[in-house]
Amino acid sequence: METVLIVLEENAIFYLRKTENGYSSYNKATSEFEPIQEFSTCQTGLASNWIVFVYKTETTIFDTPTLNKTLIDQNNLTVTTQPEPWTIETVQGLLAAFKEYFHVGPIQIKSNDMKILLDSGGDINDLIIDAHLSITATQSTSNQRVLALASHTVSEILEKRLKELKHIWLDYDIVLCPINQKQHWYLVVVDLQAKLILQFDSLPTHDLPRNQNMNRLIHHLNTQYYLRNGTDIDFHDTWQLTTPTTNFNLHQQDSHYCGIHLLMYARAYTRRQHFPIITNENVELYRHHIGEHLLRVAEPASDDDFSSVSPNLDTFTSKSSLILDFRHSTNKFHN
């Protein structure tokens, strides 16, 4: 045993090293371990609840596998239909029912967030990404359990800043990991049921530490597996790591499309559908398609956040019935 980490409280951590005569403590000011002169009873009591043992070894504990580029067979997948032209009008009608902002689950979406989403040159933010992925996770057409990680959680994993694990990946069939680096979005999907890890990137020429990101996500998954089963995942023989082979139909044609591609890839994969081909000609429809998904599950922040959709709707007895009726009236267009 080389080092013991004793966490006393949220922002105070004691690093202890065992010596022949007891323990030495790490002094951040001098960057050296110094003999402990006094360790109070109070500190000892607090430390007894939070002890992690760290071992030093000369051998490799976990050898991260390499990422193989293989073809994703789409022959058995359902054909994806392009959003209909009336999607734009539907979104404008739904959007008029809200004032400054609305909620998708715990996420608050402001009117400006929606404006950026619907704008042809808008770079969608993490709120739109997280909200739409949560919808994708809950509306999977199969019986699979899908977990959509918040983008900030993925960033904490990649940057080694994660302090709390809110969800155990092993309890799900598919885990969606949105990654944003250098103003670019791409997606890593961990399919535990198929034992498959996929990387969907609409701009593979962008200079990003993709291998490092993949290694840290794999290591995170393996750590959870080891703590539950006492052994490592056999990635070499039973798992497959893959990215789609070069297919320029799946690459973005504009620097602002990466978030749109990410959300549509995630939705297609969880629904076992063909990956949609997004072009300059149809990207506006896909932007509004995403907007419609958000607005159909949106909840107002309060009763006062509704606005009048049309003078003809004044006959409704309550604002809640107003929005419900409007949603139902638009369901005839498409899902």
C-alpha cells in the first residue's frame, strides 16, 4: 500500500503516506510529505467514514483496447423519413404558447435557446442537447433502458473531475455520451446489450483528443464493472469498438450542424433506424423537427408563462386546457 486518501470534508483532503514510524502527511505548500505531529480525535472520527486505498504497482492494471473502424450494417434498420415541410409551421404554433421559457424535465429552455436552435446558423447549446437526449432516452421504441448522460457529466469524466456518480451504467442497455470540445459536438454510444461502443462524429477531421476521450469513458465503464463483479471487462474478445467507415453522406456540410447530427444519430440508433442524411437543403427541417420534440413535452414554468395562441382560443376555460388542446390538434401532422 503506497498512499491513503482520507477525505475529511468536501474541500479538505488529507493525503497520507505510511512510513516506518507511522504516517506522513502531504504539505501542499512545500510539495513534500511531512511526519504527522498531531492528528486530533475529531479528524480521526471524520476520516473513518471516508477512506480510499490507492495501490502502486509496476504492472498494467487495465489495458485499453484500440478503436477499430468497421462498417455499421444498416440493412436491418428501419428507414428514416425526413421531416415534413409543415414541421416549421407546427413549431411556430407550439412555440407561441410559451413566453420567455419552458421546462423539459428539470431543464429550463429559454426563448433565445430555441431561437438559436431554429436559426440556420445557430450553434445549439448544452441545454438543447441534454433536453433532447433525455426525450430520446425516454421515448425509445424498443424495450431497452436508455441513459442519456448530461453533457457536463461527460466533461467531468473526460477531465477527471467527476465527484459523484448519479447513475450506474450497468443498470442500462444503452448509454448516450454527448461530448463537446473546441466548439464541436459528437456522440459516443455505449451499447451494453450488444457489447458495442460506437463513436459518431460528423466532422472527423476536427482536431480533438478522441482516443483519450474514448479511453477515459471505457475506463469509467470498466471501473463500475470491476466494483460490481470483481473482474475487468473482456473488451478484446467480447466487445467491439467501432466508428462508421468513411461515409461523406453522414458528414456535416456546415460548421453549425454538429449538434443537429448528434441528436439525430442518437435518436436513430435508439430507434434502430437508418442514420439520416442531413444537408444544407434539409437542415432547417431537422432543426424544427428537434424543436417540435422539445415543445411537445414542454411544461410552462408557471401558469403565467402561457401566451395566447390565437383569439379563437379564448373560449377555453383554463390555460392548461389551452395547451393540451393545441398539442392534440397538431398530433395529426406527424410524430
